[in-house]
Amino acid sequence: MKKLLVLVMVFALTLSFVGMAAAQGDSPLQGSMEDEYVMVTFVSGIEYWKPAYRGMEEAAANLGVSTRYTGATDYDINQQVTVLEQVISQQPAGILLTCINPDALVGPINRAMEAGIPVVTFDADSPNSNRYSFLATSNYEAGVKAANYLADLNDEEGNLGLITIPGQLNHEERARGFQETIANDYPNMEVVSVQDGQSDQAASARAMGSMIQANPDLVGVFTTEASTGVGAATAVEEANMVDNIDIVSFDTDPGTLDFVESGVIDATLAQGTWNMGYWGQMFLFHLKEGLLNPIENGNWQEAGINPLPDYVDTGVNLVTQDNVEFYMGE
């Protein structure tokens, strides 16, 4: 029901965008190429961000504005704070931001908003900040889907592992959805080991290797992001345990998809990352251009009302050997 309501809200916003375009004439909404919108991420070189930025670029092309991509090169809170502060000092038209830590970025986000720079978050949120909207997968429900799939693969019996990224809200929600579903719905299954993948393939491979040694009867593992999935798959393959341990991973980077195609990873969860970038850019543009006003009589800013939905679920799909070909080469 919640997902349906979110989709209805997005559809309504889409209609309002079209209506505003029509009000301006038959030509599409057009901004200025001098208006630069910036996407800020962390671990900026990974494949995962590419579809999101592609979505942002395509929206910007439709709107006649420019975009730029930047971010912290490492999984480092201080580094992302520094990068974000630098972007704010350059006074961009808007910032599309994914948050390495929900609390560390509250200050910079609020300073950007106070400076008149609209901020929309995606993938990983800072809910206590003043950002306008958050576009992401329903991470808890993604964890539920992973738990149900591993349970189906193993006749609802056996010990499971979890490799995640502690301290990052989206990963914590995926982990919570997974653990609570196993605990509540599958009495003959148990999550016996939880490891920190450190958002690093090598670290995740070591974590998976240790998990196998400590739990030789392990039947499955859920990894909450792409590099942890590839690391886990590498370790399972090296231990000759592919037929014994089922893996459900996250995202659709080339390494993950190769392992799905070969059957080492049984399934991966594909997020709507393109949607995050495309609609995030649309939201920022309409904020920057003053095209949103949900109040018939008055100004939403003066009234203290957010003109955007606080949260938009961009969806998640299960990718297996049966449909992986449609994701290859994206």
C-alpha cells in the first residue's frame, strides 16, 4: 500500500511537471547550460553510481542544464564532508547527494539549504537534515526479498550469513529486513554470522572465508552491496563451496552479473538507480526554477511546507540466470 501511494505521488508530480511545461508553451522546460547541478557520492569510482549519473545527465539534457559528477574516492566520512563543502562553496544550482553517514552530513546539507542551494538525497539518506526529498530502494523490503529467496532455495532450513556495511543507514535497513524476516518467518533458519564487508571486495572475500571456516554447514549468505557480493562469490568459489552455499547479492555491476551468469551468485537485487538520478535532477530543477507550489493561496516556503514527497521508492527487481542477459552491458 505504501509503495502504491508513493507511485501515485510520483505520477502526480509527473503530471504537474507536464502541466507546467504546457503552461510555458509547446516547447519543453528549458533552463540554462550555465546552471550546473552536481552529484556527490562516496567511493566515487565504483560502477554502481554510473546508472544514477546517466539518469541525471539524461534529465539535464531534457531540461537544457549541465551536470557534474564528483565524490570521495574512498569510503571515508571526512573525505566526503570535505568534497561536499567544496561543492557548496562553488554555489551550484542544486546538489544530488548520497550520504556515507546519516549524521556526519547534516551540517553541510543544512548550510547548503541555507545558502539557497536545493539538496535532494538518493540511495543513502540523512533524514535529520533539511534536505527536500530522498529517492531510494525500500532497503528494508529488499532485505525481506533476499531472505525469502534464500529460504526458498533451501527449503526453509539451514544456517545463513550476512555481509554488510555497519553505520550506513541503507545497509543497516537491508540487514534488518533480512535478519528480522529470517527470525520471524523461518524457525528452522538462523543468521549465525554477520560480517563487515568494508565496502571492499578483498575485505569481503576475507570475511566470507572466515565465515566458511567458522560455519562449515552454511547454506546461504546475503551481501548488501556489490563489492561484498563479488568478494563473497570469490571466496565461495575458491573454497569449492558453490554447490553448498547460495548467494544473494545487491546491484548490477559487471562483476556481480558475471557471477550471476555463471551461477556462483544465485541472484542479485537490481535497484532503480537510473530513476534516482533522473527524478533527483527533475526535483532539483523544479525547486531551483521555482516551479513548485502546492499551496493555492500563498508560498510554500513561507508556510514551511515541503513541496516534494519526503521519500520516493525507486523499486528493486530480482536478477537471476533467467533474466541476467537483459542487464548485461548496461
